[in-house]
Amino acid sequence: MPPFFFERNTELFKARWRGYVFAMNTTASLQSLAPISGKLVLVFSLAVLASGHLWAADTATLQAGVARVNLTPPLEMKAALGGYGARMSKPAVGVHDNVWAKALVVEKGGRRFALVTADVLAFPPQFKAAVIERLAADGWSADQVMLLPSHTHTSFDMMALHPGNTFGIPQVGVFHKELFEHTARQLAKAIRDAGASPRPALAGSMVISVPDRNRNRRHGGSAHDTDLTVTRVDTTDGKPLAVLVNWTAHPTFMDDEDMLFSGDWPGHLQRTLEALIGPGVTAMFYNGAEGDQSPTPPAEAGSRWECAERYGRELGIQAWRTWEKTQPREVKGFACHTATIALPKTTWHPDFMQTGGAEYGLNETMLRSFLDALQPTQTRSTCFQLGDLVILGVPGEMAAQLGMQAKAKARQITGAKAVTIGGLADEWVSYILPADEYRKGGYEASVSFYGETLGNTIVTGVTRAAADLK
């Protein structure tokens, strides 16, 4: 009797049992081809059984579950809003709209993966490890999880989540242990809840071009990514379960004077999609290579809050129309891979003191200590395939030119129709620019802390992870 005979997952059991029967039949055929030693037959049988596990992954039915948790900290926690040094780590004074974390857990052939989107600025290095630690009893590893922040500038501060941030600089952000525990606990809960009740599911993706909704914000820059990618996940009985939307632009309609929690335009996009599709669906937004991409304000915008709402609503309607045309189907390709990327030596741009240094209250002496204590020497890129969708995890704010290069290479490598950048995936290490754009300077270069070779280093690492998807 094979060791997986008593597995509780019926579909997985059937697929693996077919692999077992195939192996036994193959072994019987070999035994009839004497003279072959019994040892060789046994080795071959075990090899077929091992490959039968991969074969089962290709034929088993996708199982999917979703969940959401409210990430908005209680106001009495006095969590600081992030994104602008001028806020000086002041706490939010109210809630315009709640910020959420949403998890999609998918399983196939004995493998599982969790995509988590969150209405937050970014996650610092080491934070993901705290989430995984809280999931250890459930058997999750870091390679099975991707955290995808929207980069809204009206959610809590990234550096408030970094336990190593002992500098106490208000412009940079101040570590907030209670907020750290709240956020790690809620993200772990979202994953655990999403995995609790998986259902048989189908998935499909579609990419359309939206040329007039974003722009390159750097002086003289023209590259901008016009791909809007929608991934539809339905149950096998035709009920909408989740919809993933990838679009590339900063959520920065509000400025440092706006002190209310909000998901900015991605929050409005998700609410619009859920209203249009109907009950039971969870809309999840993740950003692309948005390092130099700004949203194009809608016409007759009104206030900053009205701007964000109208932009998100109009983009949500486009995503809904794309969702309607997307055909979910049985998922064949299902894989993930994580590549470790050695980072160049930390440094700072000559423009730093005039731009990033001025905003964040750092001089060069402080900055050296800051980088040594808080910036990692290596990072990781996790890539994930769900049918015709491939998400390339980029651990920072990548310029669109590099993002489009990485997507083109991954399409060629994987053959996937829909390839996206999962921007700021898992951790924020830096802005990530092409060498010539780094040398040009400006704000983005001043907060890029690994020199002009960083862009090529990250693109190489990300495409290596995509090449090893299996």
C-alpha cells in the first residue's frame, strides 16, 4: 500500500493513486523483460513513483481559498502614516477608508502557495520572517508565500515595522512594536483563513493596454508600462472567487498633509470591482515596476481625495470589463521558485543630501550607520506561475524600463501569456534604476542604495528565478 493511501485530499489521492498504478504496471512490464535484476526494477519503480508526484501536480484539480483581514490599526495605537518624511512620524488622526490584507491560497498536486496583497506602503527586510514564524505550526515556508504591498502613502510607515530600526529619526520612521505585532499577526491570520476551506477552482488571465492612465515622473523619462493584467479565479461551479489586478503607478494622490488611513486609488479600484462582480468575490491589487511611474490624474478631478476615488473607480471599471472577457480554465502550469540575489555594496548617490537626505533628515555620517544596520547584503526573488500568469517578485521599487525588460525575458523563458512584476515583493531594499538613470540623479537615484549596477543585478536574479519555475 503506498504511503499516501490515507491522504484526506480526495482529488490529490486519486491523482497520486493513478501515478502509483502506472508505476506498478510499468514495473510488471519490466519484470516480464528478464533478465533484469530485482534491485534495478525496484529502483526504477521508485523513480517512476517520484516522477508520478510531479505528474499528479499537472493533472490534479486546483484548489483555492481566499480571506481578508482588516489591517487598520486602532487609532489609540497611534500608528504613524508613512511615505513622506515631512509627516515626522505623526500618527493618523482618523480613517477615510480601511486598509486591508487579502490572501489567496492555491493548492495543486500536493503543493501550495499564498499570495497576499496589502494596502500598505511596503515591508522592510526581516518582516516577512515574522509572518512565517507565526505560520510555522501550519507548515508554511518563506518560499511558499509572496507579500505584495500596494504602496499606498496613506497607510502605516514601513520603518515602523523594522525591529532593527533603533535610530529614532522621525522623518525616517520609528519602530513601533505594537504595530509590528498587529501586522504580522493579521497577515498570518489571512493566510491561515484562506487555506482553511479550499474549493476546486479554475483560473485565467488577460492583458490589455491602457496607454493614458500612467506616466514617467522622472525628468526626461518616457518609459511607462501600459499593461493592465487581470487574473480571474472562479470555483468550478462558475462562482467568482478572486480577481487579481496588476497595474503600475504610485498611489500618491494624497500628500503629507493628509493624515487619514486610506488605500488610496487601489482601495477604490478593489471596492469597485467587488461591487460590479457581486457577492463572494475578493478583489486583490498588486503594483508593478512603479519606481518612476505616477498616475495620470483624471479630468475634472476635484480634491485629492476625489482624485483618488475617481481614478480607482475608472480603472476598476476597465478591470471589470477585462474580467468579463477572461475565460477561467483548468490550470496546468503551477510552480514557484525563489532565487537568492547577492546585492552590490551599499552606497549613496552624490545627490542624496539635496533630495533624500533633506527629506529624511540624514547626514552622511548617519547614513553610513543607517545602511550598515538596516540594508541587507542579499535579497530574494520569488516567482510564481498560475496557469498563464507568471508573477515576478521584485524586492523594491523598480523603474518601468527594467520591469518591461524582465517581463519580456520571462515571457520568452516561460511561454506564459501574462507576465507581471510583483513590485515591492516581500521587502523593500531600494529604488532600482537602469545604470544611465542612476547616473542622471534625481530623487529616485538618491534613495537607491546599491549603486548603478543594482538594476542589472535584480533583473538577472529575477529572470533566473523565472527560468527555474517548476
